[in-house]
Amino acid sequence: MTAQYPLPEANLQDLGFSSAPLDHLDALIRGHILEGRYPGAQIALARHGKLALYRTYGNARVEGGAVAADERSLFLLYSQTKVLTSSALWTLVEEGKVSFMDKVSDHLPEFAARGKGDITLQQVMTHQGGFPSAGVTEASWADHATMRAEVCDFSLEWTPGSRLQYHGQSAHLVQAMVIEAATGQDYRDVIRTRVVEPLGLGNDIFVGVPADQQGRCADTYGREPRENMAAFRAAGLPSGGGYATARGMAAFYQMLGHGGRLGGTRVFSPRLIAYVARNHTAESPDLAMTEIPMHRGLGPHVRGESDRIRGLGTIAYPGTFGHGGVGSSYSWADPSSGVSFTYLTNFVSPDPWHSMRLDRVANLVHAAID
């Protein structure tokens, strides 16, 4: 692979960052590792198309002898993958192959089974589809005909559109199958060829890690051992199976925060980004997120002006948007300042500590923006 990372490096001060809050962030992360909160971490900070900061901490693996993480280490994104999957669907909207207001069954006729015929993509993408607990079997990881059959057989748990509840796996499995139906291609290839590679991020973001790159993957701790399996890494599950460097995700969010363009590469129109990154669910509480209003977009979620928010930072500009990975990470873009930021770790930490540290991490970055 010869992809050239797209963001040139620049000085923090030249990009308008105050160093003191970032020094506090560095100390915070080093303290977490010393406390044994997580083995390793990676952060990246960018602004106006330039990389301001890229640091790696601790270990990628701790079992069988510690292996230090480095700048090439790939961290499991968990649900940060969701925005990558949704972004592939956005490309189809801009080609006229799909509309957000389409019924899923327009593209997957079998999905109409079990009373799901009228569910729209917009409902699915805003976690209002009505099947939050659904998932697929391990047998479907390498057999997408099986994956499609299992997705189309999802059962409703409540009336679509009647509530907001995070669909941890199911919403993006549906999106992946719509992508495949509309393109005739593996959704992983669509993500790569339409989004990742045009941005020059082919060495930094993987939804489906090739065998020759799996040695770069940091092991993840605190959850299921299967997530360190080669089969899981190769599967690239659309809801939570992507891997990336922090600098890769910071560059991806630079593109989002600058209206779909990174340098000379235009991936999306400004209006498409404005639409998917706005609040589509008002102040409706998310029943899976301790009833916090998550301000769901069609991929990311938005800070808004509520007192409580998850992951994006209490003091964030209201238009800041992004997504996290369970118990471990977050990425976001602030379009008002041109800043994007990614924080990755390789341990799934429980709440309340997880949410508390995310707020501190994000707030320190926001405080550094001059």
C-alpha cells in the first residue's frame, strides 16, 4: 500500500492552539495508563487541513509480552465505524441511487417481512427503526448472502418511528445490505473505494483489515476475546468492526468538518454534509443512553445546546458532531473552528468513568482552540 497521508504537519501555535490545555490532556492520558485504565492510546488533532498533533501512548498488546503501540498501530473503532458505513450510503444519495426517504424494502424487498415494509432509511439511520436489539450470527461475517437473509428477518420490538433507541448493531447492518443491493459490491469495498482511498487514507482506515495489515492491530481488552480474532478483523462489521489510526480518523473528520472536502478532494457536497450532520431527533431522549438527548444525525450525532451530551464535550460549539466507540474512543469535528480530533484506546471501560473521562478529554481540546 502506498497511500500518502493527506494532511501536512504544522505547528500548534501556527494553527491557533493554546498549548497549556493540550499539556493537561497529555498528562491526563499518561495518568490513565499509569493507573492501568487502558494499555494504550492514540490521539490526533487537526485544523484547516493540517495535522497539529499526533501522539501514541503505551502498549498495543500486553499478553505474551508487552508490545508498544506506535504511529502505525490500528485501534478498533467499535461504533465509530458507523459513520464510515453511513458515509458510503451518502455517496449513493449523491449519485441518485438512493434517497434517505426510501423505504428499506425498496432496495431489499425481503426486508418487508415481519411488518417492516414501511421503514425508511431515515428512520433506520436515526435509530428509530424499531429493532434495536437485532444482530447477525458469526456465520454471516464471511457470507453476505447469509447476512442479508438474517438482516431481512429482523423482528420489530416497537413501532418504527415511535421512539429513539440506539440500534447498536442492527441499523448499520441494514445500511450495509442496502449499499450492497444498490451497488452490487461488498459494502467494505464501497467504503474503501468511494470514501477512504479518495481521501488518501488507505493506510490509515480499514473496514475489513487485510491479512497483511492485521499485525498492526492493537489488541482490545475488557470485552469479548473474539474481537482480537483474525476473522473478526477481516469481517469489518458495519456497526463496529473498523480499525484506524487516530490521524486517519482526524483527517476523515477534517473532510466532514469542511463540508465534504479535504484539500483538493471533494467527496461530498456541502449541502449533503449539512443535512447528515444536523439534529434530526430534536430533544428526544435516547432510551439506551440513560435518556440523554443524543441529537442524532444521519451518521454522526450533534452537540446541540442541551446541558448533557455524550462524548463531544460539554463546552463544545453546538454544531460540533461526531461519534464514539463503546467504552473506548471518540472522534469529532467542530465546523466553527475547522478543528477535528480523535481519541482512541484499547480497553472498553464501563460508565460512569468512561463518559466522565470523555468529557474531560474533549473539553481540554475545546479549551485549546483560540
